[in-house]
Amino acid sequence: MERFKLSLGGRERIGYAIVLIIFLILFSGVVKLQIFEHSELVLQSENNRIRVVPIIPRRGLVTDRDGRIVIDNRPSYTISVVPAEEVPGKTLPNLAELLGLDTAQIRARIQKNMVSRYQPTPVKRDIPFEAVAVLEEQSSRFPGVTYQMEQVRQYNSELGAEVITGYVGEVSEDELKRSGGVGYRLGSIIGKKGLEKQYDKVLRGREGTAYIEVTASGHILGSYGERRPVPAIPGSNLMLTIDNDLQRACAEALDTFCCGAIVAMDPRSGELLAMTSYPGYDANIFSSVIPESLWLEISNDSTHPLLNRPLKGLYPPGSTVKFVAAGAGLQEGLITENATFKPCFGGMQFGNRFFRCWDPGGHGALTVTHALEQSCDVYFYQLGLKLGVDKLSEYYDGCGFGHLTGIDLPNEDPGLNPNSAWYDKNYGVNKWTRTLVLNNAIGQGELLVTPLQLAQFFCGLANDGIVYQPHLVKRVMHRSGADMNISPRMSFKLPFHERTKEALFEGLRLVVQGERGTSRRLKNRFYTVGGKTGTAQNPHGDDHSWFVGVAPLEAPEIVVCAIVENAGHGSDVAAPLVGQIIRKYMEKYHSIEPIAAVSREVTP
């Protein structure tokens, strides 16, 4: 045992070594905490007592051309959870009971919207004030739960203008990627459709940031004085070209039918005066979280209320586009204003098929303007054969069909303007016949247009061949006070010379003002109306009813295009609707005294 006995000096050296080791351990710990982990620990410390809260800016208002509200804002409460302050087994169960959700739904929304564990993550928007009162009174039951007053969109539902306004919703991951993250974060509100989407960056403004001091248990102490808040910048306001009176009249005109659309434009500028699609939906339901059952009901509705018919509804235009074939024939020198074709006896034999005219009694021999007046199919069958598929398609192209109009709304459809290359591709080379052009000349067959394209074409007829780009925004009003007026932009000119345009305009006049015009019941003693009827065969059901009207003819100010699906003859259904809208316009802008509604007449 004597061999292991340490001397006094040995024990002293061992003691010094132990003290030195302990000192080195403590010193390295201090170095680690103070140097290597200092930033992270400071951040954690700050996050434990400072809550970073976004300040949502007021989204810009949208008004009609007279300053009347189309889209407004209203106050709303949003409930959020700060994940770092959540108490397991307490926060989410109590919150689920308060909101009528289950904890899995809340957890999913937290994971979807979480930017940081220390920032409030939106869980549910537009909650009732009673729920906020419970949070205030029983805050100890909801650790980590906070609420904030925000503004949510309120749409004027009387206008039936959801195809114009669209709606907003929480940003998706795809939208966040496309934006590059600039100006958006998870949980941000973004325009999903319509003007809300097209002008989102103008309307949304810029978020600010507030710094709130809280205790470790999440109790709010007040603003954090050492960091100044960054104020939010409100979004800009928009003034539209829309007239709320006309817009409401369009919505009401269609509400007794199954489905349809109306577009009203000023041919002198391309300004949309009204545009509606029926049936529609109340855009206000998207201001908060839409119940899945309601979403399924809307999205599965066989009448397709989510379809923007003026921009995306594809229809055969029927006789409304006989002006294109007439203009092409005159322009190419294949016909003259006074020349006639073989008389119409109610139809025409071509090959082994008899092509009928809408009037089985026949129209006899007609000039081009009277063929337009009476909408004689046999005249246009013969003209189509002279033109051929490609020449006719070339003029449809020159009149804007098969192209986007460029309206300031997203997701427009260009329609379909077939030519021989298209038929070769879809039917096979030499697998189609010349009979196709007979249908194309009267607006049937594969030719498909949108109501907006058709309204745009008639704007050109009414405006001496000059076509302006359709647009909805008249003025952008920035918070700085600087207003930006949107000037009309010429889109293209119809491919017709002056003499051709005069003949077409005369045809436009005769349809209503002529003795045998297909819509002569729209004639009245107060103002002159022109237009064209269309009855488009529909392979999926009854014929679609079309009418496009122009007024006043001496100096056209309004073009109204209406389609009513599966409703029959153009002059029987669509023409009286257009007559109502034109009358509303003339009463308001020309102080025309109210006159009786137009009676119906069965012609195409």
C-alpha cells in the first residue's frame, strides 16, 4: 500500500490539474455561447419576447364609371396560432372547440401557412366577434392563439359582375413560386380570378410589420419600443368603365333563363359598359374559407356557374357573322352590291345533300344587303362556295376571330377559326369536302367564337372599321394622388374598303329598320337601332339564340351582344333582351322617355 501513497506535492499537482480542466471546460463553454452561438441565442431570446406581426394593407376599392362601389372592404377578424407558444394538449383542442373545426384541420392549416415558429400563422379568417370575445375573456385556455382585425373583400352581388371582379384567396405554393416570393408570404391574400387577379399588384399595396412584446406564456405586453414598426402602404383604387345601372340591367335580363351572357361595349373606345354571365355565383363566399360541400355544389353544377361565358364560352355564332362572308365577297370582287345569286326556294342542293334555308318558303333573289336583312342562308351558301374555306377563314382572321381580344382580364379563350390546314390536321389530308364552307359561311360548323369577340367585331362595323381593344379599367388612382387614365388603344382595322363598309352598315340598318328585317320589332320612334340575329344549331341540345345590336345608328355609342343558350330563334329571345339594354342606355344618356318593352317575333 505504501507504493500508491502520494506525496503532498503530488496531491497538489493533481488538484491543480483538476481545477485547470474544470476551468478549460467552463471557458470553452463561455466561448461557445458568447462567440459561436451568440447570434442564434440572441435571436431565440428576441423571438421569445418579441412577436413579429404583419400589418395587412387596405386593398384598393373598385368603382364603376360614376364612382359607385363595385368592390368594397369590410372589417373581419382572423385567428392565428404562434407555433412556438402552443401548449400541447391544450391550445389546439380548445381552439378546435371554439372554431368548430377538428385539431387535424387546424394542424394542417398551421403547416400550410407557417413562415416561422415565432410568427402568427393564420388558421381561420372572417370569424364572428363572439369567438374573439371568448379569446379575450379566456386567454389562459388558448396559449399561443392570437387574433387580428383585417379587411376582407365585399362584392356588390346585385351587379352579377363576378366575371369581371373575380375574387381573392390565400396564396398557393405555385403562386408563391411564380411571384418569386416578392411581396407575398404563406397565408397572404392574392387575386385568384378577374380584376382581382389581373390588377393584384396594384390593388394589394404593401404589407407593413409591427413588433409586439410578449411574455414567455404569450401574454401581450405592448409594442416593442426598440424597433419601430414599418407602416403598411394601402393599395390603389380602380375606376372601371362599367356602368352599374347597365350592369344590373344585364344581370336581371338573363335571370329568367337557364344560361347565357351579355356584353355591352362603347365602339368608340373599346370600353366595356357591362358584362355578365348567367348563372353566376356570389363572389362573397370566397371572402372566407368556403365549405367543401358548397364548393362541390358549385363546381359540379351542370349549368357551369364558374364558367366565364363572355371570355371563355365557345359557341357557333350562327348568322351573326354573315357580315364577314358578305364583306369578303365584296372585297374580293366576287359579288357587287346589286348582283344576285340563284333565287332561294327554301334550300339548295349541293352534292347528295340538301342544305335548307331557315325560311322553307324561300326568299327569292336577293342583293347582299337584303340577304343580310332577311338572313337568307341560300345566298350565303353560294357565296361561301365562291370564297372557299381558306379565303373565308382569312377574313374571319382579319375580323378578330381565332384571336384573343386582349381584354384586361386573365384566361380569355381565342376561339376557333378553322382553315384547310386545320381540317387536314384533324380530319386527314383530303378527308374533308367543300361542303364544310357552306356551314362556315353561315356561322356553323367548326367555327367557334366568344361573345366578347362577336361584340368586338360589331364595334368595328359600327365604328367605320376601327376596332379598339376591349378594356375595363378607366382610371388607376394611386394613394399619392397621382391618377393614371387609361387611353383607348386601337387593336386593328376590319379588312374592308370604304364602299364595302358602307354596304355592310346598310345591311346592319336593314335588319331592324328594313321592311323585312329579322328584328324589325326593335324599331321605335325615339332612336334607330341596327343589328343582326343568329340562331346557332347546337349539337348538344336546342338552338342558341343570338343578337347583336347597335345604337343610335347615326352615331353609334353602344354595341350589345347577347346569347341565350338553348333558347331558340335569335329575334325571339336574344333580340328583345338587347333591346332592353339599349333602351336603358338611351333613357339614361339621352333622356329618352321610358318606352314599352319589345314584343317577340319568331325569325332567326
